[in-house]
Amino acid sequence: MSFDDAVLDYSSFICFRLSALARRISREHAKVCSGYGITGGQSFILFDVLGHEGTNLSEIAARVQLDNPAVSGYVERLVKENLLVRIDDPSDRRLYRIYLTDKGTRLAEELLPKTRAVHNRILNLVDDRSVEFREILTKLEQDL
């Protein structure tokens, strides 16, 4: 295989295919979220806080696998939209705890099943191999 053939074959690279697929899935997720006036990334912050009320920025960042500055930006925008509130941590004045507002809770609870439909659609595509598919994803996440 010549260099030119190898360059033209980039679309078969696993990293290329996974990246392209991730963008497609993200677009599907974002379409659902945009109907609620938020981004896909913001939805993951809301869902995380829904399950971890009173969490802090670093804890969210670890769970959603983003760095602190990115999460901080998401939280700031969600606070401005009155979906989250930040309350000073009484045990450490350098930190604050993050909570959903009533509006944020309603949005997260309404949006979660709709975004889960995107998730289920993907699992339905792999049909009876969904358990194996999840195991492969887990292995890739752990080993890379």
C-alpha cells in the first residue's frame, strides 16, 4: 500500500469512525435538548445534579468527564437560566454546593426520558448484542 492509499484509507481508522459516530449521536441528543432551550452538555450537568444534589464542581467534572473550567461555564449558564443555584459550602468557604432549582428539576425530569429515547434507539440498533456492546464500551473506557 502506498502512502497515498494509506492517507485515503483514514476513514477506516477506528478513531475516525468513533469520532464521526459520536458527533452523530451528539447531534441527535442536542436536537432533543434544544427544544428545551439548553445544550446537550448542559443536560448532562442537570442530570448529574439531579442524581447528586449538593454536589460540587469537581465532583460533577469527574462524573461527566470534563475539566473544571468547562463544567464551571456550564454551571454559570445554568445559574443564569435559573436552573441551578450555587450555595457556599459551610465547611469550606472556597467551595460551593450546586442544587437544582424547581425549574431545573422540572426540566431535568421532563428531558431525561426523552434523551433516554436516543440512548434506547442506539441500543435497539445493536439489538440482541446490546450487553456485549456495553461491555466493549466499558472496556474501551477503562483501557484507553
